[in-house]
Amino acid sequence: MLIGEPAPGGSRLQRLPPESYAIVRPVFRGLRHVLAIGSIIEGHTPACVAVDDLGNPRTAWMWDLQGEMLIGGDPTCAATNRAIARLIANDVVPDARSRGIPELGLFYDAPEWEAQLGALLPGLKHELLLRRYYAFAGPRPEWRSWLSGAGAVHRLDESWLSRQDMPNAREMAGWVDSFWHSHADFVRASVGSCLVDEGAIASWCLGVFVSGRQVELAVATVPEYRGRGYATAVAAHCVALCAERGLAPHWHCWETNIPSRRVAERVGFVNPTRYTVVYIDLRL
């Protein structure tokens, strides 16, 4: 599939089929901490991937069809950058807005990309924001200590993800639908936990990206159940499941997301590495 403008040498930015995703791995070696890349290459994550040259890619671009775009390689080729800009403006932004995705993050492998943001994102409101990446240091957290006594935590399996009779179940399953090809793929390759209180799903934590034996976790709590320690309990339970499965958990969050940082640090994530991401607000 040809997309965008001609790049140097008369070639075009080309979208890759999933069986060819592995050719971009060397291009993204500067973003090893971002598990979305490996998760896409290994076939866990639905995505769009494009390169400037099929035989010898110098620049590669990815989108996980949700909130993360990734770019790596040579930031100096104006024609390739224009092609990527057209792809973002003509395909990504309209599709994301039509599905109610409020924001995008553009992850990049070298600071030189920052000088190209005007060319890559013309007309899009954007800013540079800090994110944190945490690795897990252990020991395995004791999740029961964070329960108030009312809630119960469960391992996510296909039976939980297919439930329609419980408040917030569809929203939780929607997270899996957003990041995975199917519920069965998620259960086979990843981990997840949910916390039930008052007959409703109150909080959940699940692996959104998996690469090798590494998994990136994400957590959510329904607003009316916040402030009860449930996010910490369900995250601690999910980290314990990672240990059972032999998976090394990762945690990413925005620098300004104090609740997420507190949950991560309570359950054993330490020594955050800060990195910069281009934040694009699609509501503007």
C-alpha cells in the first residue's frame, strides 16, 4: 500500500504488512523502553507501520491505532517527513477523532526530531511533555493489604471479559479490545486483574503491551470508587500475576499524573526514567 509523498530516489512511504514489521526493529533501537514497539512487531498489538524504504528503511513510523505514534530513524529527510505529515493529517487524525480518541502521543528516538515537529504536525496543537518509565524492583506486593474489606480481586479471563451483567464490565473489556486483537490473544499472552465492589467492577489493571517476557501495565478506577486504595490493590494483584507468569512488569505515566505515580511506587516500581513525548490534543 503506497501512502504519502515520494521520498528520495522516487520511492514512497510504504505501509508494511504485519509479517514484515520486524525490519523496523533496528530503526527503533533508541526507544527500547517503549514496549509498544516490540508488541506491534511481535503481532500482539493492532497497528499501522510505514517505512521510507522497504529494502533498507532509514525512517519508520508506527501507530497503535489508539493513543501512541512512534517515529525513529533519520529526522533530516524533508520529503519523508512531509509524507508522514500527510499520513497523520489525512488518515490518523480523522480516524482517531471519529472513534473518540482525545489525544495522541508521538514518541521519538532522538531529540533532533523536535526541530521537525512543525513539518510533521502542521496545524495540530502540540507540546512537549515529560513521561516516566518505571521498572519493577520487587518484592511481590501484598495486594490484600490494600483492600478496604468490601472489594474482591479477580484474575481477568475470557469469562470476565465477556460479562454483560455487571456495571462497568463493557468499559473494562473495551480496554482489552483497544489494545489486543481478541480477548483470547490477551488471555494467552498477557495478564489482568479486576476489582469488584457493590456488584460492580470498580477498578482494573491489565497488560496493554507485551514484548518478549516484558509487559506494560495500565490501571483505571471508575470515578465513584476512587480514593479507596482500589487502584493500588488491583495493580499489586496484577504485578503478582506477572511473577506467576514469568513476566517483567513495566509502568509508564505522565509526569503530572500524581495518582499513577503513587500507585506505581506503592507496588514496587522504582527509579523512574524521564523522557519527552509530543502531546497532541485532538479536542482542539
